[in-house]
Amino acid sequence: MNADIVKQITGFLSALLVFLGFLGVSFEWFTVDSINAFGLVLAAAIPLAYNLFTIYKNHFGFTKKAKHEKVVLDRINNKEGK
């Protein structure tokens, strides 16, 4: 799924580059190489964001249910350790 999102965004940027080229607008920094580099950064950023969210969620439970589940799991882990 992540690869599909990256392909959609880089495809849009590539189409935008061609469209701007037809209009005669050009930016030195907006090239196929810069779009490919952005795709690589985006491909790395999506899993990073997901992992950071998961770590945050696991360490700082948002809801009462999450806090209750943590207490229950701690009790279960303590009983198994004895």
C-alpha cells in the first residue's frame, strides 16, 4: 500500500512537471531526478510516521480502554513471572 501511495504522488508530480513544461514554466530544482528523490524520501517517511505513531500509542495510551488493557496486561505478566 505504501508503494502505491508513493507511486500516485510521484506520478502526479511527473504529470505536473510535463504540464508546466508545456506552459513554458520551468524550475531548475523541479526535475525528474528531484521527483524520484522525493519519492524515496516519501517511501521512507510513511513507515517512519506509522512506527512513531505506534510507539506513541503504546507508551501513552489515549483512551480509558487502552489504560485499562495496560493494567490487565501488567497483571497477567506479573502472574506469569511468579
